[in-house]
Amino acid sequence: MGEAAGLDGGRLLVAGNGGSAAEAQHLTAELVGRFETERRPLSALVLHGDSSTVTAVCNDYGRDEVFARQVQAHGRPGDVLLLLSTSGASSNLLAAVERAHACGLQVWALTGPAPNPLAGAADRRIVVDAESVSSVQEAHLVAVHALCAAVERYLAAERSEHTVDLRLPDDAPLGVAQ
């Protein structure tokens, strides 16, 4: 995620619906602002945050295009799209996955129990095997904070403008939180 999270000029695009949208916005705020330590701001955009764009796209193109169209507008090859979903079945998030792949973005997902379509379509995923939506959301918050902490620790250790790549290797095992 290094390049994609703005560590070397790329960006992180983030989206979710309902409570997952709140978690998505929390993540981008921590990356653009700061989590626990002072550092330069990172490029992270939440895709539901611009109400005029959201309502215009929904009105003109339909609900399923609300994130996909923004991915096409803002995403560049090498960027990362991170999608949060307790169900893993939201049609607008699945449309965003397809558009992201067509535009050369990596797709990461934080979802609830597998199997679910979003986890299956993502390049990288964390699947939370919990029975309640609230438990999935709580685990997603822990994952969001862990990501922010890892980024800040890495930047503090580096203190340089070198390229940073926090992406997992293609053969890395997939994580499942329980």
C-alpha cells in the first residue's frame, strides 16, 4: 500500500455504506491528518464524502455507479481501493471493484464472514468471522487503527522520501480474523 497510500505519490481511495462509511471516513481522516505522531499528510480520499457528487451520480447513473464512477475519475494505476463492508454483498461496492480492476488499481477489502462476493473479488482481504454486525465493525476499527499505526511506525523509522511499499507479496497468506 505504500505508493497507493500516498507514501510515494499514490493514493488510497476508500468506501463503504452506513457504518462502514463511517469507518472509511475515520481511516482517511487519520491518514490525511495524523493518527498518533506528527508526519506529512498522506493522500487518502473517502468516496462518499462529497454529497454533491454522491447525489449527482446516484441521480444520473444509479446507486451502483456511486463509487465506481469516482474510482474511474480519481484512481490511477498502482493506487489502492479499500472497501469496507459487513456483508460483503453491496452491489455498489462490487461495481467499484470491477471499475478499479479495469483502471489498474489494487482492491483491498475488510468484510464480515466469508464466503461473500466482495472478499472473493478483492486482491487482498481481511475477513472477520463474527456473528454480529457490531462485532465485525469493531474488528474493522481495530484493523483501521493497526494500518494507521503501521504506516506511522514505518514513516518514523524511515524519515525519508524513499519509495515505500507496504503491499503484501502475491504469495502472502490471506488473513482471517476470528
